[in-house]
Amino acid sequence: MSGPHHSPERAHELPLRQTASTSKSTYHRLVAGTFAADFFLVTFSLMFAQWLRFETPISQFGVQAEESMVMADYFGHFAVGVAIMMAALINFRVYSRESLLSFTTTMRNLVKASLVWIAGFLALTLVLKFDPPISRVFCGIGLLLLLTLLSIWRSILWSVISRKANASSLRQRALVVGWSKDFSRAVETFSQAGDRPFDIVGVITPPEGEFETPVPKNMPVMGSYDSLEALLQLGVCQVVLVADDGLKSTNLMSIAALCEKEMVEFKLVPTCFQVLLSGLHLEPVGGIPILGISRLPLHSTLNQVLKRGIDIAGGLVGCLLAAPVIAIFGIMIYRESPGPIFYRQRRLGANGKCFDMIKLRSMKLDAESSGVGWTVKDDPRCLKVGAFMRKTNIDEIPQFWNVLMGDMSLVGPRPERPELIEEFKEEIPHYNARHNIKPGITGWAQVNGLRGDTDLSERVRYDLHYIENWNVAFDFQIMALTFVKREGAC
């Protein structure tokens, strides 16, 4: 074992249960204060929306029945609207530690709650036939005010919470059982994140008495597995993290039972999962909990339809705009090297399905007479016009047709040849995980300079980051960067 050792008898040097209680009390007070402020702003937003709708020049728009409303007429609407919004905020966990510590998570959940609010509010008032009838203009103004005021307030709150001392008081103190190489790497990453939910106070040895990998020198080893109960009774932590996949089920059950008895949270770190972690989901099957990757963004049917809609629209526009460019460069290609101007290449797509990817030919006709190989900088096989096309991505534009045909997407991991993949999947960890989605004309790895003869492992890491964090804004960001970033083009 490595690192300094502390016995339970010396645990008086550590913050005890009183510290854990104080931290919990601070969190509860913050939640109560935040809830009260949200309640006030939601109520104010709806009342202000009513005043704007009926007491300002906006009142000139709308049906006759809406023009004479006074504030008292809408008190019932306010009560229902506030109740629905507060329920939506609670449902989307905006008062959890994770949301309070992460501004991005908070804003995402605020938008979701606001959209659920307007849909639920309009539906409920129509079903219950409120008298007076609800004004749709009022609802629209209310939605804008809710989003604006709650966003401003939460921005101010987060700027205060994110200060180091305040954030520390919200984080839970975690004690780790065991240690592994993967967990050590994860700790290095999340320890720098301001929105991390835990602060690790120490580690104890697993039942076997030996760590899988050495513990960092700055991580205190508080004792052995047998001292866990004493440490929990002293209140050194609020959460126990088991980071050793090799523990027997009897040991895991024993730790879970001990945590339950001492009112400490128990969490298992499944380090056997190394990629697509955001998609991990626990679901019961016949009463047995099954852990697996099943909740990636593009597993959602709605997200798939949305991405496909963008692909079709972008593919149509791309084909129309590309037609004259293809004609001009097609002539230049033919003049330099008579023969086909298009180059069809077998590539592997989503779920292992092969397709023919179309490119403008940038190389000589006999470029692959000696076999398949990477394109390198100043490649002698490239045509003069081909080198320019590759640097400017012009050779890729016929792939808009592949997008329309559904073989590719505008954005995604770049597809590779099946014969190369047979080698890569054996040598590059997690290589085939990138085939969970359709390949793209451009991708997150490409705009970060990882094209051609570059580090495959790094390219895979960028591709998997894209798959885990996909959203529409991310796609548009990558498309925009494609036109300005040229690193790695050759």
C-alpha cells in the first residue's frame, strides 16, 4: 500500500459527523432558499405577464373577451401556473446538488421545465375550461419572462455557489474502498471540475488487503477494510464509493448493508465500463437490476428524427450549392488526369453496414495499385488540383448525396474502409464503438486536426466524445468550424 496511513483512533483529526451534518444542513437551507426565490419569480412572472397582456398596448391584440381582464380574474390561472412550474422544476431536479453545482445542467433543466410548463398549462386550462379562457399571448409572454428571470437569478446564484469555499460546502465527502487504474484516471479528471459532486477524503484497502494499482501519494489511506464500520460511525464521510470491480458480491452486500445502517450513501463505480459512460443506465429485468449502455443521445427516436431532418435539409442545400463547384473541379480533374471525376470507395457505416462513399477524385488513377494506405502530407499520388481540394475539403462535397441516401450524416465520425477496420478494431481500444451512429462528412475529430495520418486513439477519443455529448447545437458548431479549421488537412 502507498500513501500515509491513518487509523480510526486518529480520526479525531478529521472532520467528524458534525461536519457532515453541517454540510447537509447548508444544502437543505440552500434548497429551501432557492425554492422560495423560484416560487417568487414564477409568481411575479405570471402576474407581470398578465399586466403586460391586458394593461399595456399589447391588449389591442386578441379577441374581445380578453380585453377587459383585471388581475383578480386571473388568480386561479396564477395558482395553477405556479403549481405546474414548480412541479416541473422539481421533476427536472433543479434543486439537486448536481444542478446547483453545474450551471449548464441548471440551464438545460430550466428550459425543459419551461417547455413542459407551457404545454401542461395550456392543456390543463383547456381541459378544465377555465373561466375566463386562458390567453395564449399571456402564456407566450409568461414563458419568455420565466426563462429570462429564472436564468438571470440562477446565473447570479451560480456565480456565488461556484466560489471555492461555497462549492466545497455543497459537495459530499466520499470515502473510497479499493483503487484501480481507471478510477485513478477518472479522479484526476473530475478533481479539476468545479461541478463535481464529491470531495474524496481518503481510501481504505479492499478485503484482500492489496490495491489493484498504487494510490496517489496525496490520497490518505485511512485504514483497512475491517476499519470501515468505525470510520462510518465517526462520520468521516457521507458517501462510500466502491472502486474495485474485483470485490466479491458478499463483500459488496456487506458494505451496502453497513452504509444503510450508518445512514451513509453507497455507490458502486463500474470501472469495467470505459467508454460511452453517459449512456449507462440501470434497468430492472424480472426484478434483477441490469447495468448497460442504453441512453446515449442518439438512442432517442426524437433525436434521430431531428438529426435526420437536418441531414435531409442540409443534403438538399448542399447538393444544389455543390453542383457548379463539382462541374468546375470535375473539368480540372479530367484535364489533369483523364478518367472518372468521381471516386467511389467502400466504407463501413452505422452498425457495420457497408456503403459506397463518393468523393471527387483527388489522386491519380493508379494511386492504390500497390495497396490501401493513408494519405500523407505532400503525397506524390495527389493531383495538383487534388491537393487543393483536400486542403479545402472540396473533395468531400459529393458526399451530400450519401447524406440524402441515408448512408451518412452531415456530422459524425469519419467512415473507414472495412479492410482497415479489421486491423484497427484489434489494435485500437474501443475503435468499433464509433459505429454506434452514422458516419459524417465532417466530425469533431476532423475539426480538431485529426485527419489522415494522425493518432487513431486520439481520433477515437474525440469521436466517442461526440457520440456521448451529441446535440443540435454541437452539430452546427462542428459544421461552422469545418469551414475555418484546416489542421491536419493534406
